[in-house]
Amino acid sequence: MRTTTPGRFKAAALFAAATLAALTAATAPAPALAEAPAAPAAARKACANVGGEKSGARAVTATFHNRSVTVKATVSDHQTGSTRLHVKAIQGSNVTDYQTSVWVNDDDRKVSMNLAADSPGGASAIEYWTESTYGTSGHRVCTR
């Protein structure tokens, strides 16, 4: 009767275990690649009213997106003449876009403006003011 020496059996078992480990590693899914950082989420800010009692902009909000900013407000005019809202999108010290609303006359009108800020991160602030037949209001800044 032939007997197997313990050393040969142990070597065969080690070889089988190493082969199984190598096969498992070769067929395992590759680790996931790191994803690119996500763009900053939209940030909605309530901004201060601008103008006077009879003429100005109320309920001003700015929603800062990755490459634009949406400004919504109610432009009010309850005096002789008309009023409109001016808005600038600002990235650092650069103005990226500038828009004005329609003239409002003896009314309250909701306005919405989408200003471009086509640089990474989008606008960092808006500057806004109203203009009326009688002059302009002080300028306000609303930051991200």
C-alpha cells in the first residue's frame, strides 16, 4: 500500500488555495472610480427690498445655480411715472450679466430674470436697484 507523505499533500492544498485566490481576484469587479465633484446645489437667498414706499422692488429672491442666477421680485409703482428693476450678476469683481425689467406703471408686477454667470461656480452675488421717473434707489448686494 502506498502512503502519501504529509509534505506532498500540504503542498498540493496550498497550491489549490493559491490558485482559487488568484481566480477570485481576477474575476472580482474593479473598484469604483472616484466621481468628479458635483456642482454646487442651487442656493436660494431672500434679498432685501429696495426703493421707497411708493416705488421699489419687494420680495426679491436670488437662486444661484452653477452657471446662472435667477432673480424674482415684485416691482411696485404707485406714484406718477414708472419704475423698473436693474440687476447685475457678479462673479468676484466681474459683472457676468446685466438685465432690466419692464417699466411698471401704477401697478405691482412680478418679474423673473435669468442672468448668465458662465464661469465655474456661477455668480457669487447680485447687485440690484430700482429706477423711477424721479431717480434711482440705493444699490443693494445679495451674496450667495
